[in-house]
Amino acid sequence: MKNNISLHTVAQISVFIVLSFSFYLLFAGHNNPGGGFIGALMAASAIVLLYVSFDLKTIKNVLPLYYPYFIATGLLIAMGTGVSSTLFGYPFLTQFFQYTTLPILGEVELTTALMFDLGVFIVVIGIALLIITTIAEDDE
Amino acid sequence: MSNFLTLPILLPMFIGTILIFFAKKHKLQRVIAGFSALSLLGVAIYLGYIVYTDPSQIITLEIGDWPAPFGIVLVADMFATMMVILSSIVGVVCLFFAFKTIHSDREKFYFYPFYFYLLTGVNGAFLTGDMFNLFVFFEVMLISSYVLIVHGGTGYQLRESFKYVVMNMVASAFFLVALAYLYATTGTLNMADLAERVQVLEQEGILNGIAILFLFVFGAKGALFPLYFWLPKSYYGPPAAISALFGGLLTKVGIYAIIRVFTLIFVHNTEFTHTIILILAGGTMFFGVLGAVSQFDFKRILSYHIISQVGYMVMGLGVYTPLALAGAIYYIAHHIIVKSALFLFAGATQKITGTTELKKMGGLLKTHPWLGWLFFISAMSLAGIPPLSGFFSKFALILAAVQKESYYIVVVALVVGILTLFSMMKIFMYAFWGEPKISQDKVNRKEMFALLRPIIPLVVLTICLGFFAEPIFQYSLGVSEQILDPANYVNAVLGK
């Protein structure tokens, strides 16, 4: 596969569409269908699309990511969200939310559950890509 | 409400996560891991203390501020806190033994993070008050154990851990099925709520079916007869520090779950369920010890002994009197400590002789007297020789069985006791008596003491458990009376 410019072009564009939809899912979650887990799988699929259409080495140069740190960071964020409520004397993992009006976006619900979901998002991206790249590197 | 309850779960999880960042720096990992394991032990003991001094002796926490039957609760009663303390003790000891014996290649491949995640799962399973949450913590524990059991990736480990994984996956699938049945029948998964509803629900047939399904699930994880076949081979593979942790803790989580479920929830028809448990206990003891008698390998004998001793604990539940359960609880404490110590001794002898086959060893008592005599103490404790801890726990169990006039199980327990003594003496005679067979000393005196240092606290503990049998037995009686009266638990959780 030397001359696959159409694949590359389509992949580069669709990756952004898939990634933005994955963020939509992340923010939509909690009260509507969506959430950190499903959003992260979608984001991971976008990056896998890059791995498939280019190759492992190229993408490693472009995105020098070390996935185990993703897992650790995500876990720390999720745990931190849970622990933060104990600092104010509430039980572990108690969630708080508030409706605020932001410029451009209008009225949005700000909730601590979103932070937890963000942690899950990062963990799942890390795990999915770690598994896929480990298997892919296996035959070298 | 006390957020302190989350600490035995959160602390190891946090440390495990932090250690992912330092995976390649094994010195730093050891320092962090060592200090945090010690602080975990401190946390566990303090939790045990506040639960013991609490007027109701049960502390609960409604996670996320969701009220009790709907949200997940953490419940620390005396049984749970005792198990948390024991798991932390074994966690510290095996970790320090791992510092001396685990190869640094293994350390770099996330040994310590998974070690702490395993402790997270174990402590979570002890502290949770929700059946589904119990399943989740079982999975946390099992997934970490899958990693640890195959860690290092020798051919033998890969082959045997595959069986281990398949066995546990099947059991977990049935766990989920059992939970679904339970939820469909009662409409709740909160243990306290279940305890109430099962008593008033006049559906004996289906509840018996669910109870047996749970017994199957926990029996497979706790290595009960006839589901123990995976255990001896899979525990033989990994390094001694991991075998010791598994041998001391993992099956006991299954046993803890059996005792919890069959004292709190499924007590609607003890004639039926607890008789089955008693029969299984007899089978487990007897066939486990036969396996041990037939083996000639240090670690394999110890692995088979795990099975036979799990039988004693379940026997206490099967007899189902306060004295029997107190004996079972005492036995769990004794077993966790002694079994871990013995596995670590196996690791130390393997380090000296380079093998675990008894016929290739010999004369270690001459070259390493300290190792020999400390092993002798633990072996005698396991076999139940007074005044060590094994004697008092077996004595209570057998006394309770005689009082209940279940003579068959008494006979089985006594025969198994003799065979245990026989197989422990076999190890002692082959490995420690006779002429030294190793030509040169691979491990010098200083290294020897470095290996023994983590084990000595366990040996001291088993001696103390024996010499202070009276107060400790009073404590176990307190625990057993508490778990035999589910009303305490229900009131504490549902706040009535």
C-alpha cells in the first residue's frame, strides 16, 4: 500500500469528526445516553483509525503517548473526585451539581460527576489503546 | 457515618496508581510500597479499634449519600475489621519478603501496582455491605490475581494460570447469574435488606436454589470440595511471595463470603443448607489432606493443605453454633498467619537449595538451624499441636461438633489432623533432617536473616495466638455472636 492518499485524507478528516463526537458523548452522559466509558471507546477508535490507515511507527512519532500513564492519571482524577466530597464532610463519592449560565453555551449543568466521568474517559482510552498497540507490536 | 471506612480500600488503590508512574524505578517503588503497606496496617488496626469500642460495634457508610437499601453501603463489623487487619498483616509481610526475592525484571513490570490493587479488592470484599459490590470487589481482586499469578511468564505459570482464569471466569459468570436470581426474587441486593426479606419471603424452594448457587460460586473461589482441583497447581507456579499472599488470603475471601452470606442472608432453612455445607466441609478436609500426603514437593504439599484447612473453616459454619463459628473465625486468623509463613519458608528454602522437591533437599537443620526451628514451630502450629494456635481452633471446632452430636465430622476432622501432622513431619524429615545434600552454601548467614526477618513476625504471632488463646477466643466468640444475630447488622445498616 504505497499510494493510499485517499485513505489518509479520509482518515485525517474523519478522526476529527469521531473525536468531537466522542467528546459530545462524554459531556452528554450522566443524564442522557453517553458517558465517559462509551466516549472513550469512541475516542480510542479514532486513534486506532489513525494507526490502521498510517502505521504504528508514524503515529508513534506524531503522538508520543505512553498509555500506562493515562490509566494512572485517569484513576487519580476519578479517585480525587470521590475523595473531594469527604473533605467537606460528606460521604465518599457524594456528587454535587449546579446550573450556571456560561457565555455561548447558555445554561449548563456543572456537576462533579463530570470530573469522575473524565477520569473514566482517560482510563478507558489508555487501556483500549494499550491493549491494541501491545497486540500490534507483538509480532515484531 | 465515617469516611474512615473507605481508607482501607482507597489507600492501596491510590498507592497502586501512584506506583504506575514509578514503574521503572524499583528502589523508589520499594520505598513507597513499604511505607504505605505499613500505614495500611496502621489504618486497619485503628479501624478495628474504633469498631471494637463503638457501642454497637458496627460502623456503616452510605457511599455517595444515597440512603441504605438503594445505595451501596460499606459495613465494618467485627468480623470484617478482623479480616482487614489480617489481610494487611499478610500484605506487609509478603511485600517485605518480595523485596528480597522478586527479580527486578518482575518489579519493573507492574508487580507492585497489582499487588496493591489485589489488596484493594480483598479489603473491599470484606467491607462491602452490598452483594453486587461484593461481585465488583471480587473482580478487582481476581483480575489483579490473574496478573500476579502469571507475572514473570514462565511456561508452567502460563499453562496453569490459564486454568485458574477459566475456572474463576466460569465462577464469576455464575455469580452474576446468582445475583440476577436473587434480585429477581427479592428486589434488593443490599445485604441487610436481603437478610430481612429472605426471612419473610415464603419461597423456600427458589431461595434454596439461589443459596446453593452462591455456595457453588464461593466454593469454586474458596476451593471447596469438589471444586478445588485448580488450586494446587496454580499456586505452585508463581514466586513464593505471591504464593504466600494467595495461599493466605485469596481462598479466605471466598470463605469470608460464604460465612457472611450463610449467617446473614440464607438462614431460612439451615437444616438443608448447613447440612450440605457440613458434608462439603468433610469432603474438602479429607480429599485435600490426601493430596498433601501423596505429594513430595514443598509448595505442593502446602497448597493441598490450604484445601484441607478451608474445610475446617467451613465445618465451623456447617455446625452452626456460636462456639463452632468462633472456632472457625479463630481458625481463619490462625490459618492466614501460619499458611503465609509456611509459604514464605518454602520460598526461603527454595532460595537456599534451588528446588522445592523434598527428595533433593536434606540436612538444612545443620546448615540453617534458625530456618529449621522456625519452620518447625509453624508446621506444628498448622498440625494443631498445643500450645500453638492451631490446637485451640481445632479444639473449639471439634468440641462444638461433639456438642451438636455430628460425630462423623468429628472423626473426619481428627483423622485429617493426624494426616496433616504426618505430611508436615514429612517436609521436616526430608528437608531438614539427614545429611546436607547441597554442596555449597548459596545463601550466607546475613542473607539468611534478611530472608527470615519478614517471616519472624508471623511466627511470633502464631505463638502469641496460642499463648493468649483465652482473650483471643473471647474476641472470636464476640465476633461469632455478632454475626449469628443478623438483627444487629440489619439495624446498623438500615438505621432502625
